[in-house]
Amino acid sequence: MNRLTRITAILIQLQSKKIVTAKEIAGRFEISLRTVYRDIKTLQEAGVPIGSENGVGYFLVDGYRLPPVSLTEEEANALIVSEEFIKRQGDRSLSKNYDSVIIKIKSTLRSFQKDNIEFLADRTISFVKGEVIESNGLSEIQKAISNKKVVDITYRSIYKEELTIRKIEPQAVYFTNNLWIAIAHCRLREEFREFRLDRIDQLVVTAETFEPNLKFSWQNYFGRFQI
């Protein structure tokens, strides 16, 4: 990768996150920290409003946006693969939002790229073992996690099919065995529980906020089960 391409990629990376560390940039492009500092300085001298916070990282000043960027052939092809996987998972809200994103991205492609990815799409397929279990609440749960909002749910128990109304504080979600599961603190049971999204009959994200468990990590969570 030449320097101009790398600097452009660094700028895109800065726009993708609120804070990006020099270590993250160095790791992604396999360059030294000294090279990172030099590339950042080049961007700043070119007029890009990059701020920095000692010991935290770099950030783009609010309001600065890059124009739409063109995709390489490999990046466009990766979209086709991810699109196929999204189709095969069971949450309708995720599929709907992903379709909207794909349409926006495809609108920026050049004519020959559109032809190529349509051709590739017809020749790409994935197989999922077993029945995909449908749900429709993933997008709302994701918003609740990122905005730290309490969620009211009506939940059907797996074994007794009993309905209970609960307030939950969602912390994370994961996909396994063809279904989506939310990990949340349940105020009814006063402990952390797993909730299958296909078992949520009604879901309302409330205006009430909660303090997230900042110590949560996948390694610790699944480590309890020796997964």
C-alpha cells in the first residue's frame, strides 16, 4: 500500500469512530507509531481538522465529513458475501436496515461495478444448518444498548409458554444456533438473564436510562460456561 492510499484510509478510519488510537492505526496498517504520527501531521497540514487528547487518541472535529468514497472490487465483493449472510439470519429488522444500507452503498458504485456485483450475487449462496428462527427486535435492542435505555418486553418462556411483562437493561446480543439472544439485567428476577428475541412478543424502548455494566466482556461471560 502506497503512502497516499494509506493516509486516505487513515482518514476514513478516523471518521468511522469517535476516538482512534495511534496503536490501532499502527496495527491495522502494520506501521510504526512514528509513521502514524507523521501521517497524522500530513493530514493536519492538509487542512483536515484532527484533534488529539493525550493518552486517549485522535478524533475528527465535529462537523467534518468526507465525501462518499469509492469501493475497490474486493470491498464490493465483500458486501455481497455479507449480504448473503444477513439474508440467512432470522431477524427481520436487521435485514430491513441492511437492505437500506446496501442500496445507499450501491448507489455510489460505478456502472461496471454494479454489473459485476449483480453477476457475483447470482453466484453466491450460503447454507444454514437447521431452521432459521425468526425475530423482529434486534434493531430496537441494539439502539437500547447503545443509548443505555430500559426496555419493556412481553416475554414467552421457553418451556411453559407463560407470558411475563418485564423491564430489562440490555447489555449485549449474540447470534447462535440460528437465533438472536440478548443478555440483559432483568429487574423482575434481579439478575442477568438471556432473552431469545423470537420469544419477545412486544418490545418498547423507554425513555428511562440505566448505568451499563462497564466490566462486561465476552471472554468473562462465556468463560463461565467454558465455551
